[in-house]
Amino acid sequence: MMGTQSAHELQVKNEQFALLNQACTKLLETQVELMDTFRQHAASLRTPPPPPQWDKIVAAAAPAFAAMYVETVNAIKGEGRKSKRPSTADLLTPVDEKMGKLYELLGNVASNDRLEVLLKDPEKLQLWMKSVQSFMSSEPKAEDATE
């Protein structure tokens, strides 16, 4: 009788330890999840906000700045406002073909996507580099030399 009672008590104790083990495991898993959540939150607080997208800001503000610049120069010269105002697109277009070529060369690397495409294709990169070299080595025009 004492043997069966001891065996039963041992079985009860084993069941209690199993339940305690499950409770402790669940508690530890919950603590790990909570600490992971805190770590992610703290990491999000430490990272700085993304930088401003200057290319979009400049693209949006360039026409207004160009118009203000032209108006300021005209006011300084004393010319006043002209009845026919140049359009903003006219203010931003190149004045000669050399400037047009420069705008074209810079336009090929103006955005991250265009630059990545150019850097991934060696033939396009080589062609672009040759264009830049020819632009840089071209002789200045007679007008440019007098200025």
C-alpha cells in the first residue's frame, strides 16, 4: 500500500513539475517577445528620419527661383516688368547648343535609376564617358573665348 501511495505521490509531483515547466517556458517566451518588441521600438527611435529629397524640392522650386531671379535682375537694371514675360520653361532652357549638350550629359545621370542603368551596362557607361570627354575637350567657340 505504501508503495502505491508513494508511486501516486511521485506521479502527482511529476505532473506538477511538468505544469510548472510549461508555465515557466510560456513566461520566458512572452518575455523574449516583449523584449524583442522593446528592442525594435528603441531601434526605430534611434534611427534618424529620412533625409529630404532635394532633387524633388529643387525641381519643384527651380521655375519659381528662375522667375524671381529674372525679375530681380530686371529691377536692378531698371527695366521694370515687360509686358511679354518669358515663360518659366524658357528661363530653364539652354541658350546655346553647348549648354544643351551639357544638359543632355547631366540628364543621363540625373536620377538614381538612370545612374544605376548607366553603371550596370559597361557599353553605355563607356559611350557616356566618351561623350563627356569629347565635351570637355571641345574647343571653346569664338564667343566663349571673348567672354
